[in-house]
Amino acid sequence: MIIIKSPEEIEAFKKAGAVSKAALRLAGSLAKPGVSTKEIDAAVEGFIRLHGGIPGFKGLYGFPASVCASVNEEIVHGIPSPVTFLKEGDIISIDTGATIGGWVGDNAWTFFVGKVSDEVKALCEVTRDCLKAGIEQAVPGNHLGDIGYAVQHLAESNGYGVVREYVGHGVGRVMHEDPNVPNYGRRGRGVKLQVGMTIAIEPMITMGTHKNHTLANGWTVVTNDGQPAAHYENSIAITKDGPVILTADDEGPWCTLQGGE
């Protein structure tokens, strides 16, 4: 069931979104050579709790950490580890979520660790642009297929793969609500978008094949060919005036974070 939010509820939602985005910025600032993914996780958890929130991922479906930290060929759901150290040239996709006042902010970004190759940088830039293209289609009267088509067309026209098995989703009082928001589709198809819907749009784009598998830990999803993947996400509200990014802060509507700029 799709849950429609009032303007007042959407306004209240923004606090959780702002803390989640600030936590994501903190994570990105720590993504440097020699830092472990567990250090990033601990810092983010402390930050969210300091600001009156609860980490949205910790314990969700049994996930053991406060952030998803996915390095290089890891697409999503990477588990932070004290023995996974970032190195020069890596990319790391970090997904953060904060629950505040009963609302759940959810966002992700792919960060550069030091200097990355031109090929990896291009993948990240296109994936970031896929997020923007998807958000631009999130207007009343459009359909979920319009969002998916925008993401898929831009990614595939640049020679990249679009992950099918993992998608965006509704978001609100819980992390995952209806509807699913695929990163592929046909224009004019799927659920019609209406004012008051709140959804997370999150392109997951691969340099090579979109085919993937889950590691033995039961969580971490990796590309079958070992090539890198990028992941960007914002939670947004559909309003009569167009899409409103809920996971936003004073740095601007497209959250120009380090990495993929």
C-alpha cells in the first residue's frame, strides 16, 4: 500500500533527511587511504545518535552495522569491517539512514578514495547524473516507468549496466515502503505518481555486466565480472511544485559531495 503524506508530514520528514545527509557527508570526509570501513561506520553511528537519531540500517532485517559500505565491485550492502582498509584509487559507496521523529531519511553516495582512474570517475559522474535524471521525472502525473526509463537510458547510452535485482523504494515511517522504484522501465508504465508520495531513487550502475551475486556473508552484492559499480540515492517527495529532495542540506539541492563531482 502506498502511503500518501501531508505537507506537514513532508516538512517533518526533512529533519531525518538532513541528519542522514550530514552523516553521509561525514562518511565521505573519512573515506581516505588507510581508513577502515568500520571506522566510518562507528563515526556515522555516533553522529546520528548525537543528533537525536537512530541509525536506520542497524538491525534492519538483521543487518549488523549503521552504514552500508560497498567498495569497488561491491554494488550494495557491504558490511563495514575493521580489516577492510581503503586504499588510493578505490571508490566506496556509502548508504546512510537516520530515524528521527518517526521518519526515516535514506541516501547514498559514491566517494573517491584519493585519485581514481578516469574510467571510474566517468562511471560515477554518469551514475550521479542518472540520479538527477530520475528525480527530474518525479512529478505528479508521470509514472514510475518514466523514472526508470530516464535512469536506464542515460546509463546504457553511456555503455554501462543497470542493476535489476535491487531497486529504489517508498520511504517514510519505515525504511522500505511501497512502491518499488526500478532503475529501468518504459515511459508511461507503472504506478502513476501523485502528490504526497515519498520515494527513494537510487541508481546502481556498473562498468561492465549488470549481473551480480551475493557473497557468503549473505549481504554484500558484487558484480559478476569484478568491475566497479556506483550507487547514488536521495529520498524525495512528490509535490504539486515538483520533486523536493528530503535528504538535502545547505550545500545545494543536488548534494554536490566529494566524489563523482
